[in-house]
Amino acid sequence: MISPSFSSAKKWIIYSAFLGVFLAGLPIPVFTQQIDAQVKTMLERLPLEKQRKLKDLGEGIETYINDYDWTGESLDEKIPITIQIFLTDISVSYEDRYAGTFLITNNLDLQYYDKYWRFPYQVGERLEHNESAFHPFMGFINFYVYLIIAGEYDKYGRFLGTPFYEEAKQISDQAQFNSVFILGWKERTALIDKLLSEENKPFRMMKDFFFLGLSYVGEEDSTALKYCGQSLSLLEEILTQDPENKETLQFLQAHHIEYIHLFEEDQEVLEKLIRIDPDRAQTYRQYLEE
């Protein structure tokens, strides 16, 4: 029995119920946010005075992320987010400024690393969500939180993550007008453009097929194998064109065990996995040899 990180069956049921309400023209309920964030700040490189001042910064970011309503609807399980931030001091005479190395992940198949974060921050500054104005500190955090949410929503249904990718795109557009803290936003803009591109749609469709397939695991028919097989065909297509596709390789690393359990008796599929995922070829061969 496959036990993915999220209950995919429950996800699909929630999405279907939401869609049914929408199509029926009934009021759509609004729920609080559903993120479970854990934030760790590494302050060892800061002067001792700054370490004392910023000792509660991670907790403040964590509270901000967990308390804000990012989606306006409820999911069966909260989206986990883990953030690690390494800070150094780059203050100027008139302002406290910091450089940050930033890692954010959903603890499974989504991860973004950014070493070009620069921002001003005053101790006691209130962390607020403001979509109308860009702030180098809050805008950066919001940008990456939206990327994680978008990646998760693409698992609930085809391209359901698009509104959240577009939120991130709006932030990157706003950032272009802040010349002081522009570092890294060229790369972030390229990232969001790629995630929203036509070229990335096969990857997003692949995730939809995969998690839809998982929602049928345990049923007596072959629906689970059908949809997960379609996802694997898309994976092969993507990696044939781009063997170094980062997002696809991350996905395979996180979910190759599910594919094995689904297709452990299908020699043809296992051989396909060996072709497209040579890093784990030995693992797949173990099942071929049984």
C-alpha cells in the first residue's frame, strides 16, 4: 500500500467537491490558510548585538506565514514548509541591512535555494502582507511561499497552481522598480517565467496525472496504473528533451518508490524507469531480478 506524504485521495475529493460547488453556482466557503511552516534562522555570522536583536526573527516569520490566509480555502491537510535562512550583516550608516542565503522546501518534492537575498530590516518591524507595494524582505518571502503553494495545488488538479504562480509573478514584476535591492530578481523572474511557460506544462500535467492516479490506489480496477503510467510517459518525454531538468529530477527522487510499488511486476515499466532515472537504476534492477 502506498503512503504518499499527502493523502492524494483526500486532496482529489476536496478539489472535486469544491469544483462541484462552483459549477452549481453555490456560494464557495472561505477558509483560513493551511500552511504549517517551520523557520530556522542561522545568525552565527552576525555581530553579537545583531544576534540578540534578531533572535526571534525566525519565530516571527513562522507566525506570519502560518497566520496569513494564502488561499482562501481549506485543504484536508496543511502544506508543510520548512525554511532555513543564513544571515550576514551588510548594514550601512543609516540603515540595518542583511544578506540572506535562503532554502525553502515542502519536505518532499519541491525545493528552492536562493543566495542573492538582500533586504533592510529593523527590529520590531511588523510583518504584514501587502500586495500593493513591494518590500525586499516580505516580498521575497511571499514570492517563495507562493511557489510552494502553486506546486502543491498543481497536484490537486490540472494547472490549479496557476493563480499562485501569478501572485509570485506579480511580486517579481514589482521588484524590478526597486533599484537598491534588485539583486537576484532577474533570476527569480526567469524562474517564475519558466514555471508559467508552455514548456513547463508537460511537467505540471505529469503531476496532475500522478496524484490523480494515487487517489485510485486500493481500487480493484487499473485506474491508478493508467494515470500513473501516463505521468511516467510524460516524465520520459521531459527527460529525453532535458536530462538535467531540475524539477523533474527532484520529483523522481521524491516519488520513485511509489512508482516501484505500483509497477513492481511490470518489467517494461521498470526498464523505462532505469532509462529515465539512471541514478537509481540499481534500485529498479532489484525488482527486475526478483
